Amino acid sequence: MAAKKPGRLRHAEQNTASLFADACPLKISSQFDPAADVTLYAGDCLELLQSIPDEAAQLVVTSPPYNIGKEYEKRLDIDLYVEQQSRVIEECVRILHPRGSICWQVGNYVERGAIIPLDVLLYPVFAKLGLRMRNRIVWHFEHGLHCTRRFSGRYETIIWFTKTDDYVFHLDPVRVPQKYPGKKYFKGPKAGQYSCHPLGKNPGDVWIIPNVKHNHVEKTIHPCQFPVELIQRLVLSMTDPGALVVDPFLGVGTSAVAAVLHQRRAAGAEVVPEYLEIARQRVSLAAQGLLRIRPMDRPVYEPPPGSSLTSRPR
């Protein structure tokens, strides 16, 4: 399968990684090993998936190539692209635990200026395999390419499927702050009591999370790197501690980092050696608490002190 373009850690982080990688407390394997904390497989994702036993993974999460002609992928006829994705998805369903989830994060395919949503093309593949869609999550971000003949794209989607109706889902670890935390019932038997959940609210199916661009703390030169925060929310809500998280298109290892940060196991495949080395370094740093990431609870934007408008601008 096509892989994403190789990248590298920032210079300072590379130096840190080289100093601390050998001290990583995790067992990292190059072949799938159920006893390993992390499997980083150098090769085609189908080869890795075929080595994983049936029903071993509690979460499969990935962002496959979008077939848009980037320098790190070979542009395919759209029908062939869906066919290739179907083979990977079929293997992912095989390794998925009955209480597990699959999250496929995709954008748009562009053909002669017209966009085709990849989640729409791939939905029938999952449905034919008997999976049930639980959410179509919209990931909204503020920065990206500026279009001149249509509105600039500022979102991608995560299509979340489960194998059965009895699936793992933990809402409390991913609750977000209430908009009106002090709101109370004003009448009825609960008058005067707080009307909101004390741990926060359900984040809903539109997630506003900055994408990894320019001065983002997690940035490598990878052009399509997704943020750890995005995958953390999926890992915390859809897996139990110790569960296996599998990413067929590992890239620079963001899904493995999110798994390691929350005491889950991880396995992923990558065909580009430079990518796999970056993933190994990032996982090692994450296990030691040294990897710089954007915290989950950080607001998207906080105006600097004294910058609030006190009168209508002219």
C-alpha cells in the first residue's frame, strides 16, 4: 500500500531522542508479538495484519493515503483505490475484537476540481462487512490550503464503526468543559441543583482540534501528520487499559504514541524506513514522558491579556 512522505523530528527533539531512545522502558518488536508493548513493522500493512490473530485488537485507527497525488503516494484510479482499501479493511475487521471499534480518518479525493468525500466511498465497504456506524465525526481545524475556486477545506472526517452492539465506550475520560458550568435548574423538584454533569459534557461529533502545521509543538516535516490529541480521544473512549491499538498506516507513529501515553499496546506498519525510525523515537520519548505534545485540555486559542475589544471596531 502507498505510504506517506518521510519526515523527521525537529533538530532539538532529534538530539533528545538519540540520547534517550535506548532507555525506553517498553518492549518494542519489529514483528507482531502479543507480549510486546509496541510493534513497529517495516513493510506492507497487509503483511502485519495477516500476522495478528483473530479478534486481537480493541481499536483499529488510521489515516490512510487520500489518493490525491502527493509525492509520497502513487495516484490510482478511484475504483482501484477503493479496492485496495477494501483488502486492508477486511483484514482489520478480522483482527477486531467483538467489542472493538474501527476509526478511519479521511478527507476528500479531488478529480478535475471536483471533490469526492472518501468516507462516502468507503462506507459501503464497512457496511458490507457487517459493521455498524456509530458516528461520523467531523474534525475541524483552522489552517490549510487556500482555495480560489471553492471554499477552503477546513475539516476531515472520522468514520467510527463497531463490530457488534456490545462495544467498549468510556465517555467520562473524554468529557470537555461545560459551556455554562454553573447552570442550575430553576424550577421543579431539582430547582437549585446543578443541571450539568460535574465532569463536563459529551464532546459531540464536531471536534475542534488544531492540525499539525508550522509551529505546532508536534510538527515534523510530515505534510499530513495528525495530532496526538485527536487519537487520544479515541483511545481513551474506545479501549481499556492494556488493550491493543492497531494502525495499518503508521506514518510517524501518532497512534502508537497515543496508545503508549495511556497504557495501551500498539502495533503499526510503515514502508518508509525513515518514518519508522521517527515513530520509534517518538514512542520512546512518550514512554519516558519526554515527548512534547499539545495537551488535551488546552483551549484552541486564548487571547493575550489586554487584547479584548472594549468598543466596536470602526
